[in-house]
Amino acid sequence: MEKNEVRVLIIDDEVLIRQTLRLNLRSAGFTIAEAADGKLGIEKVGEFHPHLVILDLGLPDMNGLDVLKALRQWTRVPIIILTVVDEEEAKVRLLDAGADDYLTKPFGKQELLARTRVALRNSGMIEATPVFESGELTVDLSQRKVSRLGHEVKLTFTEFEVLARLVRARGKVVPSAILLKQVWGSTAEDQGQYLRIYINQLRKKIESNPSSPQHILTETGVGYRIV
């Protein structure tokens, strides 16, 4: 992918900050979109499909941390937080909530571009796309809906969570231990039978031939991936 195809969304209510970010990022060849509040920012992520989000914590309509948590419900696109707080505890809380990095105001152009490059490189250039489509299967992460051949597939809460974790890592192998920890918590990391049961249930609902799956594939001894 050429650099001029890389999309960055700026979510910040301060006009001067948005202008500075826009000018610096555009000068480096990135395509930019902007949102001045949290609600619009969440909508823009679904419409603009950015490869990176730069998110300010102090938004007028909602806390930036809540925006971060809302986005992490359906996308693993890298998110860099803008903050005036330079405290270790606050930074750890942001990283634990799903942020990939942070920029402490004021910041320079070179630091901005360096952190942007690192976040994009570490993410593998994924897009924030809420809808996953593969053949007859469609998974809408933002609406929590699954359909096959145009008909809605009813999943339990846990079934959807397992499927969503695979979709967010689309194409990549997700180790069984990671899936167990994400869905059931750290105490379930050695309970592989839970995962096998739910994978089998999912295959019965979304595969045309569950015994020869085309969507959820097993990587023996490692985990699962969706293609």
C-alpha cells in the first residue's frame, strides 16, 4: 500500500490542534479526516475506515476513554491518545483500555510522525472496518449481527464474542490461550474444551459443511483463524 492511501482520523475538538495534526500528517502523505466530538468520531471510524485514529481525551460530549472503549468493541485499528497528563498511572490505564500509544501535549512534528509510523507498522496496516464478508458469511461487529446467505444467524453472547475475536484478527492465527483469556478471563487459559465446544457450535451455524469448514480454520496445536 502506498503511503498516500493510508487514512488517519483525528478526533479532537480543538481547531488549532486538528489543524496542526492535519498539516503535519498531510505533509507526510497521509489522507486525513476529522471529527470534533466523540459521537461523530465513532461514526467517522465506521465510514472513513481509517488505518489509524488519533484521539483526544478531552472531548465536549464524552470522555475520550469511553470513545476508546466503544471502538475496541469492534476494531483493533491502532489508536494514539492525545493527553496533557504526563503521569505513569494514567498512561498505564490508557494502554490497558486498548490504546496503542499516546502523545503528551505539547508534542513536535517528528515525534508525531515517528509514533504514527510505529503504530501503523505494528498493526500490519489493518483498516477499521466493522463489516467482515467472506462468501456467504457477513459479520457486522458494530451491530453485533451475523448473517449467512442473507439470513440472520442467531448466536449466543459467548458465541458472538469468540467469532468477533477471530474477525478482528482476520486472516491471522489467534492462539487458543489468548481466545480463552479474552472471552472467559485469565483463569480459563487451560480450559481448551470450552473453546472447542464453542468453535464446533459456531461451525454448525455459519459453515455450509461444519465437518469441512471454509471460514473458521484450526491451526493444530496453536489456535484458530477466520478466512
